[in-house]
Amino acid sequence: MTMMQCEYRDHVITAEVMEHPGTPTPWAGGCRISNHQGQTTRRMALPVGHAFMAELEQAQRASIAHGKWLVDQCLDNGRQLFDKAA
């Protein structure tokens, strides 16, 4: 499986998709976000209603888009992205 990642607003977003074989929608989207100070988030899953997809690439792209949204929320709206202890 290839890893999809991008750099967005000084953060690296990596799609972290999990496979659940034997189901019609086996790909569960999620991402990890890192900054240049070395902080990395836990795996951030997509919202439940949109988390599972039939195709790997679709799940990866949705995971990256979700990561970009999370970075925007952090930088523009003050939402905490990283644990304070990190």
C-alpha cells in the first residue's frame, strides 16, 4: 500500500487508512498531522458517517482533506491540535 501525504500550511499531513477486510467498505480513513517542531497527533479518524469507503485512494484523499480542515481549524479558529504534554 502506498502512503499519501502532503505539506499544508507548515504541517505534514499523512493519510493513515486502516483496512477492515470482508466488508463492502473496507477502508477506514484517518490521518496524522506533524509540525516542524516535532509534534505529531494521534490518528485522527474521519467522522463516523464518512469514515468507511470502498476504495483505498478515495479513503486516502478524504483523509488528507480532513487533515487540511483540522489544520485550518487549529490555525484559524484556535482549535487544539496537539496534546499540551507533547
